[in-house]
Amino acid sequence: MPAIAIGRALVQIGHDPSTLLFVGSRRGIEGRMVPAAGFDIVTLPGRGIARRVNLTNVVSLAGLAAGALKAVVLLRRAHPSVVVVVGGYASAPAALAAIILGVPVVVSEQNAVPGLANRLASRFAKACAVAFPGTPLPRAVDTGNPVRAEISQLERSDQARAEARRELGISPDATVVAVVGGSLGARRINEAAVGLAQAWKSRSGVTIYHVVGERDWSDISARPVDSGAGGIEYKRVRFEDRMDLLLGAADVFVSRAGATTVAELTAAGVASILIPLGGSPGNHQSHNARVLSDAGAAVMIEDTDLDTETLAGQLDSLLGDRPRMDAMAAAARSLGRPDAALAVARLVESHARA
């Protein structure tokens, strides 16, 4: 999503979409999402490298070598003016190829704690666009985290909120709790959400909109939840392509604390309960979540502490205190950087070779 936001911003300042080429992983969702956004993409082989010694890493390293070789061939043919590295499986081979061929590199780091691929690429980068002040990368420029225009320009008036709810097929008048675990899903969050829907089945005036994710869909979608007449409205979906609608519709957002999620919550100005992924590289999700919780924009629950009872307790506290929810939303918006994509695009442009 940050890469798409940067691409759109480059188009906005005058670059033809045909001059932008995305490089992604064969294993990722970018193969579907990038063409849908109007850009060309080439995918590389490879997978992530585990932080411990195991046989899978032998395969991963072989894939990395194959990806780097393909990236060198690709860059020789494309003659890019600059390579923008946003992290992820394809970033390491693409960055390595750029360094070998002398192509300028600009890093865009979304997390408070940089990932391995971006840390390595940053040593050779012309500049590093960072989302959080103090991010430990050389030649860092504080731009904020790029988000799509649909979210950076999101309106959350009563009328816009009612329209977003209509498009999502949920009640326009209820208090909406969005539960999102990411594109694959988060097992602990999904379990807590189903338990919450069952525990609150007789509760009127509340909607739970549950984005389950691909990994748990077959199991979670088969679980019966008896809401009963006049009780809670519970809707679950496999994946939500229109996250802008969900951010516009929600009163409270329950999710992991990935960089894009945090950036979108702040750009839209939405109160949240964040459950950082335990064991994320560098514990970066906890750092992301702490930025919001310290500002009063979010409540943070450790992954090991999350269950239905804990989630219900935190939500009860929030839903019963509208002024607090409004203050959290305002605090989130104060952290937002709606111009971040343009800032990164101009930084990229300034370091592109003629």
C-alpha cells in the first residue's frame, strides 16, 4: 500500500504511469493489487529468511540469489533512474541489483524499527524516508508514512459515515467496531472477535465488522454466532478491499499495529485498540503501537493478554465514554501525515539520475 501511494503521488506530480515499474514477490498480494491500481509489476522468486537457523533458510537463500540475478537482468533492461525500496521479500534483491548497477536508491521505511531489508539497503541509499522521528537510519528524512489518497482525504462527517456504512451493508445508526487482523488474518484476534460476538449476542446498537483474513477464513466463517432478533449485528468477510470505507464507518478499530494500519488510522483519525504481533522483527509493531498509545490515540493490549474477556472489557470502557472516543480520534488525527506520499515522491524525484 505505501508503494502504491508513492506511485500515485509520482503520477500526481507529472510522471506517466508507464514509466513506473513495481517489483514484488510471487508469494505476495501485490500481484493482484498493483495491476488493479494501474501499474505494471514484475515478480521475483524468494521468501523471507527466518531469524533462526533451519533448513528452510537454505531454500530462502537460494530464492534470494535467484531473485537478485533476475533483478540485475531486469534493471539492466529497464535502465531506471531510481529504485525505491519499501521493504518486503522483493526489496533485498532489487536493492542489491541497484547497488551493483549504480542506480540511486531511496528507502521508504514505514515502521518505528526498520526491517532487515531496509537496514541493509539504507547503507547505500541516497536518502531514507521515515515515518517516525528518530528512526535509526542514515540520511533519514521525516516524511511520514505514505497512505492512499482515498484514506488521506477521507471525510468522517455524519453523512459520509452513514454512506460508508450503507456501502458496507451495515446499520447506519449503530456503534461500529471494526476488527481486522491483516490480509492473512491473526488467529488470536479472530478467536477473540468471534467470542465477543457470541458474548454480546443480545447487545443492541452495536455492529462488529470482522475482517477475518485468508488463513482462518474456512474455520472462522463456519462458526455459528447466534445474534437473535434485536441483538448485535455481526458481519464477517474474508478480505476488505475498501479499507477506506471501513475506516470511514468505524467508531473503534481493533487490529494489529503494522505500519500501514497505524498510518491509515492516524490519517483518518480513528480511535483504536492495537494488539501488536508478538515476535515481530525488532518488536516493531509494539513500537508502532506505543507511539499511538503514548499520544492517547489508542489502547494497546499485548498479544499474550488478548482474549474475549480482555477485549470486551476494553471495548466496554470505550463505548461507554463517547468523549474519550472522540478525544482518541482527535489525537490519532493529530499524528496523521496526509501529505506523506507526496513528500516521499518529491524526495524520490530529487535523487533520480537524469
